[in-house]
Amino acid sequence: MADLVCKDLCMTFTNPQTGSAVEALKDINLNLKKGELLAVLGPSGCGKTTLLNMLAGFLNPTSGEASLGGNLIDGPGVERGMVFQQGALFEWLPVSKNVDFGLRMKKTDPDESKKLVEKWLDIVGLQGFGDTPTYQLSGGMQQRVALARCLVNNPDVILMDEPLGALDALTREKMQSLVLELWKETGKTIMIITHSVEEALLLGERLFVMAPRPGRVHKEYNLPFAERGLTESLREIKQDKHFSEVREEILTMIWNMEEEIMGRV
Amino acid sequence: MFEWLSDNRASIAAVIIVVMVVMFVASIVIGRKQAALTAKDEVFGDPERTKGGWYWAVCGVSALMLIWFYFSWGIGRAYFPQSANEMCQVAKLEEVISPVKAALPIGSRYYKSTLLVGRNVNQLKALQAQAPPSAFSSAEQKELNELISLMLQLIANSSNPANLSEKSKTQLIDVSGKLDGLSEKLLAGPKNLKPSTEALAQAKWGISNIEIPMLPTTSKGVLFDSVSAEALDLTKLFYKIRNHPPANNKIIADVKVRIEALKKATEDGKFDERATSARNDYTKSVQRIFRRLDDGTIFPATSLDGVSTAIAKLDNAKDDARGSLGIIEALFFPGQGVVKSRTQCTEQGSARWLPKPTDVVATFIGLANPDLENGGGYKGIRLLWWKWLPVSDVVGFLMPDWVADIWPGEYSRHGSDGTITPNLKDNLLKFVQGDIYLGSVPMLDGHIWDSVFRVLVALGLGILLGVPLGLFMGVSRFFKSFFDPLIELYRPVPPLAWAPLILTIFGISDDGKIFLLFMVAFAIMVISARTGASGTQLSKIRASHSLGATNGQIMRNVIFPNALPEILTGIRIAIGVCWGTLVAAEILAGTTGIGFIENVARTVSNYEIIWVTILIMGILGLIFDLIMRWVIDQTIPWRGKG
């Protein structure tokens, strides 16, 4: 099966001027089965984004290896879709042209592309926005376009780099529901990086809390809230006692890590 | 129609000036009212305060036009069309009596006689002090001393009023009297004087090549004209008067004898070469001063008092006779008025180099006239028109001859009967050389099109080659490092510094200018495309990689559109710089183009044409920029919103 696997993944950045090396990631081991939703949480500088960029194929690990469905990852590929914090939309193209970008690059038949684009715009709730310039959309809508653009390519894994970080609280909640819906409907493997503990708890079927210096997985959780989120209102889940306990625990954990960093610096 | 407009340009200007004044006043009134309305809503520094305000644009334009009309004497000509002609007649009188004034402390600081006395005495004293002892014996030195003393005595005698001859006295009184007569004539006024029919038939002021009509067209003008004719005789008379005091006659004869003796002594004596030349030089200097003194141009200062008074009186009479003309001149003819030179009366001051707006328009219409046989166009080429361009010319220009050369086979040879049968290869050669008629297409033509064409071709080449290179330089280490030194070395050199070299290599045809402009456009396009390409957000590049785009696809579909705003800004800048460079290049060398017209007009001091070319360049530059602004608005609405 198309499992996302990391074996002893290490990443060391060397400053070419001073020669000093920073261990961004050390011995990351991960086995994400198809259809699992992994949230990665951690203080700034713990290597979350570095991990994601390596899985996407933008960075080569210093040692260790990552593979998807048994194939070694050594560059970006369509099977690993990306969603970025700011959407990274092509502002010179209208919504539909953004969404079918991957299809056009593959030279898919235009009629088929059109159908697919309409289907996915429908799913992300943007029906009728096909000809709108992307710069006229709100931040939330832009992220919907980014999701559709990624999903229309039918990737095995979706890698999300703080996709909802720049949205206001209300939009963010709606988008969290959308992510859960898409997860359920498509059965895709999703890895989402976030700064927000609440978001990590709500979305992460599995949750990694990472620690800095060197970047490593500090603690791993398996959580029920994502599954519940498919049927229940997210706001109700947030008031759940268990939810609050885990949230407090993780917040304390991260708080302590930040304190430690400050102390060392 | 054009003839009528051209002949009546002064009256047309009169109407325009009134409109301008009305617009100027009205716009100020409207502007003040609007300012009162908005003053309360806005704080200082709010950019909103710069929006709108067409009335101030109207105010600015009308003020500019009025200033232009004023300093070019446009207002003066519109409302006082006869003034320049009258000023010309006054200038004639000025010109005629100026030699007399120059001899008196009216036109210059000293009497001419005072200056002569000063100069001659100084030179004589210098000679007295430096008779070379190596060339002259001590006996001769003594004689020379006496000779110079005699000459100094001549000057003293001439300066003494008691020595003034009766003849000279009478002549001076005669001149003064006649000058007084002219003053009276001026003061009596024009009365029944009438301009001649010939004068009335002259071309109006500013219409023909002669700037201001020369013959008097008003009675006042006729008066000044006739007085100046009489004054000319008087001036000649004045300059014929000589002062030969009888007391000088004996001294002059003595000096002549002594100089001859000196010359003879030099000839007879056996002097070496150096001494001979020193003696000759000295003798010549003495003789030169003596001739000046013998001429009798030194007068006693008091003897000229009569003429001085008469001239001052004539000046006053002239001012009186000018009457209202003086006020008009002071108000509406800024500068140094009209000056009469040998053959014509010319405008002096700002009006000399600043043609009247109506004259500029008339010149432009004349240049724009496509009828070459009737004086349209410039140097046999129209300003902007169209022509039939044979397609074969284009083929001949685009296709190199070697296309025919590499075609298999041989060119034909002449047969044994002396005839030539062209084969396919021959015909192909004719084709690529543009010798086969292929029909014609309509094409723009003329000086303006030539200039625009050069800019457009160079700009097109610059874009075609510069943009791809710039994009690759923005994303590739090899391209950046390889081409950077090349471009950065030639780019900072001012384009005009390249011009002499390139025009020498390519000649004065279009090629050189196009290449020069291409160099300018190319560097700008490379830099702007490079900046645009390297400014692409990393996340967009990464997103397109993840979406399966190849490197080429990313270049075309992501990096190029992302750089488009910078590229278009680059084009806008390149057009401006190319335009500026082109005109300068055309001034350096060429046979067509706006810069060429200006350069030729410069050599003949045709200010109207110079201003027309300047205005054409400004307007074309503005049109280019407006087009680019429109293109930018249409093509990159996303600019700054990414």
C-alpha cells in the first residue's frame, strides 16, 4: 500500500560562511498508513517545515530515507500534493485555470479537465467562481482553491504547511471542517503542520509533538477527535473534558520547551 | 484654407489669447470655489488631495500658453500688428546715427578723439623709451627723440581749439544744423505722409522668410524712414570732416623729411641683418603713428559740443515722435526690441529664439503637408504619410543571398550564341535579392514613421532576445554569472558614447541606429526580466513542482507571468530611453527622422522648425507612454495583488 515511511531521517544545515552546523532533524521515524491524518505540532524551529519539505522532495535528507509506497522520495512529484500557508496561487490566472494547472501540465483532455475542475470546485464550495480572478477572493476562499488545485491531481498524500495559519478564527473553523470532510470523502493520507494546539487536536488522528535542537519527535498521540469531528460539531468537541486535558498537557509541554530554549539562549 | 489660416495668424492668435485669458480667470475662480468646498474634509498630506482638479490643469495650460504668447511677442503681434514695422523704421534711424554717436560720449564712454590721443601718445612714449641702441648710433638716438617730440606736438596742436581751421568749424556747424533740422522734422509729426503701394503689398509680419516687413507701412513709419535716409547722408558728411590745423603743416613736412632720411640711412649704411630689421621695424612703427596723425581725425573736445547737443536733441525728438509706440514696446515686446542689421529687421530677445505659437502650428502644418511638389514635407520627404511598399523589398531585406548560393546546381552561363537562359538557381537569386515584383502593400512613410520604425524594430528585437535571457539569468546560476559581466560592462556606458563607434561601423543607414537602440533596449529588458524572474515566490515554484510541471512549463507558466509586470515596466522605460537616444543618434548622422530635421533646422537657425520637432518628440513620447500605461492596465490587472 501507499504508506509514507521515514527511516532515521536526519537533516543538518551547515552555514557555508562559518561552517557551523545545525541539526534541524535527527532520527525521524514515521510510518503513515494510507488514509491516516497526521498533525505535526511543535515550537518554532523544531523542524516541522523541514520535515514536510523533505517529504515533498524539496530538500534531500543528510542521512536516512523517506519513501512513499516503497518508492524513494528524491524530488517533488504529483503523488505528493502540497498546500501552502498563503495559498501560493497563480494570481494571473482565474480560479478554474489555477485548479486545472496540474492537468494542463499533464496535457489532459480539456473536456475531462473541465469536468474535474467543476467537480472539485463544487466539493470545496466554490461553484460558480471559476472565472473569478484569485486576487478578488478572500483568504479562506483562496485556500479552498489551493485545496482543489492539489486534489484535482489525485495525489496519494497531501502535505499541508500551516494551511489555515493566516485565516481568521471563524473561517479557520469552517476550513477545519472542510479538511475533515475531504479526508473522509477522499480517503487520502494527509499530513498537516500547524502552530495551533487546538487545530492539531481537532484534525490529527495521529499527532506528533516535536521538540527542537535537534528536531525530533517528542511525543506521539492517537486521538479520537478527528473521527468525531466528522459527525459532531467542532465547537462541542472543543468543550469536551478529554479534549481540554490533552490540550493543557500539550500546551504545558510546548511551553516548557520554549522556556528551555529561552534559557539556553 | 491653409493659406487663409497662415495669412491671418495674427488675428487667430488674438482670438486664442482672449480665450486663454478667459480660461485662466475662469479656472482660478472655479478652483478657488472647489478649494473652499473641500478644504474642511481633508487633512494636509492625505493623498486624496491630489485627485481630480482639472480646473488647475486648465489654469496651468492657459498660463503656459499666455506666457508663451507674451514672450514670443505673440500678444504684441496679435493686437499691434503694425508695431514691429514701426519699430523697424525707428531701428533704421538708430542704425544710421549710431556711428556719429560712437564718436561722441553718447554712444561710448569717451570722445573718439580722446581715445585716439591717449593711444597715440602712449605708443609714441613707448617708442621714445625703447629705440634700440644696438641699431641706432647715439646721434641717431637724439634725432629720433626729436622726431617723436615733433609728433607729440602734432597731437597737442590738434587738441587745441584755437588751432581749429575755419573749414572744419563751418562743417561741424553745418552738421549740427542739419541734425537740428531732422529733429524738427520728427517733432512736426507724420502729417500727410502715406506709405507707398509697394510697402503695403509686402508680406505680413512673420509670414514670409523676411521676419519683419522692411518698408514703412504707416505714416509714422514713413516719417522715420525718410528721416533715417537723410540722417545717413549726414553721417557720411560727419565722417568726412577732418581737422588739419595750419600750425601743423610745417611740422608734418619736417616729419616726412626726417622719416625719409631715416629710411635712406638704413638703406645706405652697412648694417648687419639684425640691425637692419630692427631699424626697419622701428621706422615702420613711427611711420604708422604718423599716418594716423596726418589723417586729421583728432578734434579738440569742445569743438564737438555742437554735434553732441544736436544728437541728444535728435534722440529726444525720436522718443517724442515714437509716442505710444514706446509704451507698446515696453509692455508687449519684451527683450531688446527690433534691430536693423544690414538687410533685415529682426526680433531681439526671447522673441528671437521663441517662435509664436501660431507660427509653430503654421510651420507644422506646412511640414505635414504631403504634397512634396508644393513645398510640403522636409528635404523631399513627407512628415508622416503612406506609400506602396513592394513586397520584394521586404523579401530582399530579410532573405540573405546565400540561400540561393547553397541551392544545388550552378548559376547559368552565357551560351555560344551570346544569350543567357536563366535557370531555377538564377531566379531564386533574383527572388532573394528582391528583384522579382511580388505586389505591394500599403506602408507608413515619412520622417516621423522612420523614427518610430527604428524605435519599434530595436525595441522588438530587444524584447525578443532580452526577455528570455533575463528570465534565464533570473533562475540559472550559469546564465547569471556568464552574462552578468558582459551586460553590466556595456550597460553603464551612455548610449551616445557608443554612437560614434556604431555609426562608423554601420554607416548612416537604419542599421546602425537600430543596433544602437537595440543595445539600449536589450540591457533594460534583460535587467527587468531578470528582476521579475528572480522575484518569483518560492512557494509558487514549489507548488508548480508538486503539481507536476516540468522546468520548461514552470518557466512559461509561472516565472514568465510572474515577471510580466517588471517586463512591461521595463518596456515602458526602454521606449523612453530609446526615443531619447534615437533623436540624438539622428542628430549625429542620418538623412531622415525627427532628429535629422532638427539638426538641419539648427544649422540654418530655423527656430520654428526646431520647436516643431521638439513638440513632435514630446507628443510622440507621451503617446508611447499612454499606450504602455493602457497595455499595463489591460494585461496585468493582478499587479501588486498577488
